[in-house]
Amino acid sequence: MLDCQAEELAPEEKEKLAHPVVGGVILFSRNYHDKRQLSALVQDIRRYAKRPVLIAVDHEGGRVQRFREGFTAIPAMGNILKQSEHQDESAAYAKACGLVLAHELKTLDIDFSFAPVLDINGVSKVIGDRAFADNAKEVIRLATHLIQGLKTVNMPAIGKHFPGHGSVAPDSHIALPVDERDFDAIRSTDMVVFERLVERAMLDGVMPAHVIYNQVCDKPAGFSPKWLQDVLKRDLGFSGAVFSDDLSMHGASVAGSYVERAEAALDAGCDMVLACNNPKGAESILDGLEARFSNLSEGDSQKQERVMALYGRVMPAGLNDKYDSAVELVKQLSER
């Protein structure tokens, strides 16, 4: 999954989209001016790709909402509990946030947001109020309602950052966090959120953390067969799509060059890798993986199937009244 540098596709980006290894595009704030322009960009991406590709965005709410002007301002997930007087109210707010963000993205033919954040609000500043709460019970409850809002619009839910990023202070964008707790502590404090939502078949995708949990494995979770194949897929029974976090982040550098990072993530159990904010690095991945994807193994064919199961899910008709009511709830929450 690649990114684009501006509000329109550059000639070289049009060529890249047709590359057989490209399976998706992630959009950023730099790709947005207004809805008309964004609609044209999405149409161009689909046209130049010449085959079905996923289009995604980080549109969680709060400080991580890529499109703002012309979109409903989604509050930080951590504000839902703080601004609610009782559980029913917080549940309604969470569901409304999910429905609104999904409806506004789907209307523009964007397949999904990388959301919800399922981390605990612990010591991590990069997570902070992106998390619903500081305990697993409330994160599970509110995430469930937000996902119900997504599902009302038929948008996939992508939970991140498995098995949990909130209990380590360093930011994996600029550092390599190491969590020194044992497996039982990680599971009971953080991973239980993923475990419960997988049990309820609520997650279509998962994004692992660029964090080393050194009492479990010496590799970051996104490059770890132990975490992805043994724990997530075998023990938790997750059968959906697994997306690497951005391979340009410092937390991924331990895996080597860009091609080595991509290979390591795919071999560990990721189905799609993200290469953002470094066009040369992304190009090296395309070249380095071309041979692998020109003659797909059964395992890589299954990866493609899991990822493309998220493509083109049609938004149900007749949602206007639900959407309007949800917008009012979200605005009410934002004004508190």
C-alpha cells in the first residue's frame, strides 16, 4: 500500500499504480483540498491502477483526522467517556462517531479507515487520547459500539496496534519501543481487547505494533511469526487481513532495508505492507517483490484474498436519516 504526494497524481505515481505489486493507496492530509478534488483523486487512483485496489486513510478522529474542511469533526476517542454522563450516552456517541466517519468516507469511495485504535491509554504519548480509555473493559465496550457504527455503513473495522502500544512510552514513529513485561501481563492488560473483539468476529483487519515485547520475542510484533502466526492467528483464531504499520517508521528499521522489511513482515504473517512518506523506499519494495508476486505461492494468494475481501463493500441505501442523527450526536459531543 503506497501513498501519494499531492492533491493530484504525479506522472510517476500513475505508473506505480499499475505495478503488479501495488494493492492499495493510503491518503494523507496533503492529498485533500476539498471533497470535489478528493473524489477526482480517488477516481484517478482507481483508473490508473487498472484493477481493484484498496483506498484507505487514518481517519480516527481527534488529532488523527486527515480530512477536515467539509467533513464532520470527529472528537478524540478518549473524549467520549470523559464527556458522557452514563454508559448509554457514551455508547450512543461511539456508535455515532463510527457511522459518521464511515458514511463520509464511503460516500467518496474510500474503502476504510485504519480504525479503531484498540490500545490502552497508558504511558504512551503517541496513543494518549486516541485510545477510548485507560482500561480494557471500557475500550472493549466503546470499540464495540464504534464498530457497530462502521458496520451500519458496511465499512471494515481495522483494529490497531496489536497486541497493544499504550503501555510503552516511546513513539515508534521516531524510536523503537521495547515492552519488558511478560506475556501474561501484556495479555491481561492490553491484548485482551483484541482477544474479545476477535471472539465476537468484529474485526476485519488488524495492524500490529512496531514494538518489541522482549519477554515474548526479539522482533517487533509486525515482523514476528510468534505474535502474528502463533498468537493472533492460531491462539486467538483471527482469520482476517493483517496490515503492517508503516515500514518507514523508525520502529521498523530493525528489520533492515525497505525490501527486507517488506519480506520480513509478509513472512511473519502480514498480508499487506504499508510504505509511506518515502517514495524511493516504496519503489525499492515494488522492484524487490515483483518476482515474488509474479508467481504467487498458495500462501501469498491467500494473503491477496484476505486483503481484497475488504474491497468495494457497498454502502446500504436509506441511511440518510441515521447519518443526520449521528452527525447531531457527534456535534453535541464535540461541543461539550
